[in-house]
Amino acid sequence: QVQLLESGGGLVQSGGSLRLSCAASGRTFSNYAMGWFRQAPGKEREFVAAISWSGGSTYYADSVKGRFTISRDNAKNTVYLQMNSLKPEDTAVYYCAADGGSSWFPTTPSTYEYWGQGTQVTVSS
């Protein structure tokens, strides 16, 4: 079992920045690829960003490319999502997820075994 706990969400004005953190516990964090997803009211959960177990590969949704940066610190068992130039359409609950399987499809929610409880990000215009 892996437990994931997100933090860092909040209310920010358009153009502002936030950094989300996701702290993992329970198993060897460096064995897991990590992803960030988000879900806005009335919409399906969508992929935001993902990072391989080593941090050597990263993936981004087109809507956040150039504005968001995913990173990880395996010594701290934490993955981060730095969000800059935030827009009102970025408003959502943000979830981190962990995948320890042999086949990893970064953008696909069903590939991830473990999920956090989510943290709310609200961007005002």
C-alpha cells in the first residue's frame, strides 16, 4: 500500500502561482511513477502531468505545457507540481497518483494504483 497526501492548494488570482506537494508513505517511493490529474465540477478527471520513477522522463497535458512543472525528490518521498501563470480554467481538485506496475501509461488514470484525496485549486479572474 502507498498513501498519498496532497497539499498546497488554495485560492490564487489569475496569473499567480502555486506549488502542490504530494507526500508518499508506505512503500519505496522511488519504485513508483507519479502523476497529477485534476477534476473540475461536472467534468471528467483529466491528465495534467507525470514523471517517471527516476525523474528522467516527464509528460504534460498540452493545456499546461510551459506553465506547469512536475518534479520529484525521492529522498523526501515527495512529488511536486509547480503551477505558474494560472488561469481560471485551471480551477479544479488536483490529485496525485502512483503507479508501480511494469507497464505505465502516463496519461491514463486507470494505470495508476494509488490516489490521494485531492487538493482544491481555485483561480479567480
